[in-house]
Amino acid sequence: MTYSRIVGTGRYLPERVMTNFDLEKIVDTTDEWIKTRTGVERRHVVEPDQTTSDMCVEAAKKAIEAAGVNVEDIDLVITGTTTPDLIFPNISTIIQHRLGIPACTAFSLEAACTGFIYALTTADKFIKTGDTKCALVMGAECITKLVDWTDRNTCVLFGDGAGAAIVVPSDEPGIISTALGADGQYKELLYYPVGQSTDLAKAGTDEANIIMQGNEVFKVAVKTLGAIAQEALDKAGVTKEELDWLVPHQANIRIIQAMAKRLNMPTEKVILTVQDHGNTSAASVPMALDVGIRDGRIKKGQLVLMEAFGGGFTWGSVLMRL
């Protein structure tokens, strides 16, 4: 049987850093309030002329180098994002061209903060069918371009970034099990009110901002993430005690802590990066994974559970051995 395995990761964060103290100057908030409620201490923000594909290209280069593959080897490119450069062509084709990847299957998908988990699961299926030999999978966002910087309930949360992974076939399990889900009934709890077929003229104006009911999102997120994590474990016949690492979506320190408690995961077994870059939506899981691999905590052969939850609502988890 053919499995898929991640053999290289990379991440990119914009150079501009906005600390909580910077936010104190533009909105009614404090560093202590933000850290206590969210865990965020700083976030990276793109320049006005910087795009999601700019970040993806840099993250992809690092993943390609870490994997030891050539761009000519890549035959599938998938990007999870809610902030593509253009309505069309899709962002993966832009990244493909800029990296010099030969003609291949290239597409993007939108599952909000769960975008990378959806993209990685999709690549896993392509590889298992034999259609793909080397996949470049990314999660990336210029989410600060959607933020209302006068709304302290949302502007303190988000940051920009990109994460990438190279996924190849393997004789031994890398990705062991995946679990995805979505439920549109929760749309009103977290959404952006402008789209290609809805009030597009409002995009970039004061009328278009992220809308979120934080307390309700928290309640559903914790309950749902616990269930989706257990589903991935059950599919693989693995107990939570066997897990070496939890790599969660870096949305909010309270959600991460609640999930770790449900899985009986001590803090030292949770990759935590929310303090350094806030909620980067689809980019947060691949960037956190890259941090854990590159600093030596996550080692080859260890059992890792990745999970995310996003607007829609969407959710997903991936259980794998590095």
C-alpha cells in the first residue's frame, strides 16, 4: 500500500512586526488584556503591495530545500487560503509559475483556518491513488487586509504568514488518518461579508470587515475539535496517550489549552506559536509544524496530531508520523 509522508517544511513571516504596545496606540486595549484573552504578543503584517503568493513562494523555497527535491519533481500544487492574490487565476498557478514548476495540477481551496488541513488531506488522497509523486501543499493568508483596525475584538487576533510542506509517497505510514468536517449553520458566528458575487464593491471599505462572535466561536470550536481529534485517533486505532505532539491551529491560547486538556497533553507537548504571530488562519498549522521540526522538538518517527477550526464552520485533523 502507498502512503504519503511530509519530507520538508518551510514558513515565511512578513518583516513588519506589530506588537500589542503598537495596538495600544490605535485601539482601546492593553498588552495585558490581549495576552490574557488571546495569548498573542505580536503579529506580522504584510506591506500594502505584498501578496499571499509572495509569502507562499518564500515558504515553498524553504520546504523544497528541506525536502531535497527539485521543482521539476513537483506534480501537484495546492494552496489553502481565503486571501488569494486574484479572483482568477487561482493562486497555486501563480506560485507554480514563479517557482518554475513545470505544468501540473495546481489549484487552491478555501476552508478558512482549516485550509491547510483540507489541502494536506487532498494531497494525501492524490498520492494514495498514484496520481501524484511530489506535492507542494501550502496554507497562507494576508488576513490583516480584511481586519478592521478599530475593532479591538478582532484586530488583536490576526496576523499574516505562509507555511508549506512537501509531501511524497512512502512505503510506511506518514499520514496515518485524516478527518474533515463542516457545518454551514454557524456561518453568522464568524464570516467576512463580501465576496465575488456579493457586494464586491464594498471590498476594502469600512463596510467590509471580519465579523465574529468570539464567545460562541470558542464554545463550538472546543467541542468540535475534541470530536474531530478523537475521530482521527479512532480511525488509526491510536490512543491519545500515544501522541508525541499536538500541533493545533494557533487561534487563541484558551482554545489551545482547552484542547490540550481534552487530549491529556501536557504543555511541553504542544507546539505553541500564537504568541509570536497571532492567528494566521490557514498558515498557522504549517508554520507551527515547521517551528517544531526546525527547533528539533518534533523528531522523525514521532506521532503528531494536527488540527484546525475555521469560519464556515470548517474543521479537520491529520494524524501522522514525521
